[in-house]
Amino acid sequence: GQNIDQPTEMTATEGAIVQINCTYQTSGFNGLFWYQQHAGEAPTFLSYNVLDGLEEKGRFSSFLSRSKGYSYLLLKELQMKDSASYLCAVRDSNYQLIWGAGTKLIIKP
Amino acid sequence: GAVVSQHPSWVICKSGTSVKIECRSLDFQATTMFWYRQFPKQSLMLMATSNEGSKATYEQGVEKDKFLINHASLTLSTLTVTSAHPEDSSFYICSARYYLAGGHNEQFFGPGTRLTVL
């Protein structure tokens, strides 16, 4: 079966760095997405990885290793507004999006 | 857990025809559902918010007469792409809002529908 695993919840301190991991097992691979979602709002696109390596975008970076079926989202200089759920999603060979359950990130002052 | 299904998972149609996509919340009632569109290598784009028993709220730039949304029950919302054209070929994904204990809510997403218009 197809599966996306990410931690249910993480807690970090304002100003610190946090890494949210995502492992996947899918039938084929056509890209991995990270989304941010604040409670009650639509998800916001953060990053897209299709090749191995690190993609940096401001305070957020996303890494992919296709051979390991692994990705992580790195958030630097954490701000209180970063408290949200972070969704990992993989597009499989049929271009179906397989979604992780999301990681709820709690930022403490 | 909360499960959202979509049907069909993929569809190929001729230009000028209409296509209906169903979104169902399988084990919970969803007063609010969302419809997204995603083009290759791009992010999800919210098309509209569907509220049970009332008219959908469309995002700017989305033609409401082309993308008909009906949310007639608490477990079903449908998106009909009318007079589809090749530029409508995309990945359409729905999500349903699920209310948790304590007043919090989350969105659960369907697996998506891949539409190809020839």
C-alpha cells in the first residue's frame, strides 16, 4: 500500500530551528510537496521537490532523498506565526496526491 | 480517522463535454468542503469553498458558470466542469473540514481527480 509518515506533533521555541521529517512509500514518484495549514484555513504551498537535494526558500528549506523515500522540512528562526500544521504529500505514478496526516507544530515563546 | 473520497480518480473527455467530480466525506459530516486545482509542478490553487445548503464562494479568477459546485448534503459536494477545454486539464482535489473536540477543525483531503480534455 501507499503510505506517508510524519510525526503527529512537534514543539519548538521561538527563534529556534525545527526539522519535520516525512517518509513515504508510494507506487511511483512524481514529486513531493510541503504545505502549511493554519487552523480553519486552506493549505498554503511551501515547497516542491522532485530531484534529490535541498531546496531553500527564505526561512524554509526542504530536502529530498528519493532512494531513501525521505524528505524533511527545515524551519529556521521560528516565529509564533509558524504555529500550524505542515502537510507532506507525494504524487504517485498515477499523479494521485498521497497525503500525510500532517504535523502540528507548536511554537512556544 | 476522517476519510474523504473522490470519484472518479481520473477522467478523459472530449472538448466541449461536461465532467462531474464527486467529493464525499465517508465517516463524518462536512458542512464545508474546498475544491482545489493543481497544474503540473505548481501548488494547489483554491478554486472555491462549498458550503452545504448555500452557494459556493469562488476565488477571484474562477468562473462560477464554468465550474458548477453543488453541496446538497453534508457528505457530498460535486464539481462540474462545463464545456471542458484542453486548458481545463488539471488535477482537481477536494478537501472537507472536520471539526474536532474542543472547537478546533482540520481539513482532510481527497485523493484527487486527474482530468484530461482532448
